[in-house]
Amino acid sequence: MLVPLDLAALAWKQSHLSPELALGWRLGRHAHDCFDGLDRVRIAATGHAHTLAALERLARFPEPGMVVKPAGLRPWDMLFYHEPTATALKVVCISRRTTLSPTAIELEDKLNGDDPTVADRYQEELDGLVSNIVNGNLTGLCFVQEIRCRVLDVEKSKLPASCPWCQSRSFTRLIEVDDHICCPACSGLEPDWLV
Ligand SMILES: [Zn+2]
């Protein structure tokens, strides 16, 4: 299978080309294309170590290799935030299109068995999946939502008593996300990014 050179280099560093690695690379490239580079793009992601490694390889801001890995639950798998335009790309992956099928996982368990055709069938499944992640239609792999965010310049005394969405009272700033006004926690962005 032919893969782009920078992905091949990444796979070489990680010892092999896994679907998870390809996924991080594909979405990182997508964000790169959307924002005309990743020089001012903050990245946060959850998920497989290979996906994170691919994103770390592409990350440039605020320093090379910086990817936030949140400990708690998030409403996305990957988040890209372009600071100059306050635009975020929220990515939710479709796991049945980005991970091995149950059939392939069954084959994986039999790789060390007696049937010599298992390895070929497994490799074929794996190649098909990676190829689709690298070259397939992005809308078949994940949901990508573009969100406009803005930290509102409101005096503390004029802040509402509670967030209209979660009713939280413990916040010090308001965020405008598309047309909604909410607290930083409801914005879905990483709290440290909203300065
Ligand atoms: Zn809230």
C-alpha cells in the first residue's frame, strides 16, 4: 500500500503503521488544511497512544509536540483550536469505521495458529482499514464540527448568577460558542485555553 511520505516516516518511528496512527495523522492533516498550517493551533485528544503520537508529531503550538490529554470525559475525540480566529474543530470518530472489525479481531487471536491463510486475511483487513483511513472520505470516518468561540468581555459584577446551560455558579468568564453564551465548562474547550 502506498502511503504519504510523512505518514510513512511516522510509522517507521512507531515501528508500524496502525489504524490509530493513520487516524491521528489524517485528522491532523485535515486541521492543517483547514487552518492553513498548525502554527497557531492548540490540540487536545483522547484515545489510543498511536493516535496521540501522530498528533504530537504534527503539533506546533504553543510548543512543538504539545497535545493536551485531558483526564476527564470530553464531548470529542480530538479538538483543534485556532487561536487567531477562535475557531475550533471538534472531532468525534466513528469507531466502527476507524477500528478493526470483529472478524479481523477474531483473526488476530488465531495468528499464531496452524492455518497459514490467517495472516494474509488479517493483513488484508488491516490494509483495507488503514487505506480507508488515509484516503477515504472524511465524513465516513468521523463527525467534524466547526465552532466559533469568543471569550466575552464582561465585568465580574455583571456576570449572570448561573450558567444558562448547566446552572453552574462557579465561573469567572462567559464564552460565546456559535450563538450560545455559556460558562467555560459548557463550551467544550479546554479550560486552560480560554484566557
Ligand atoms: Zn455551563
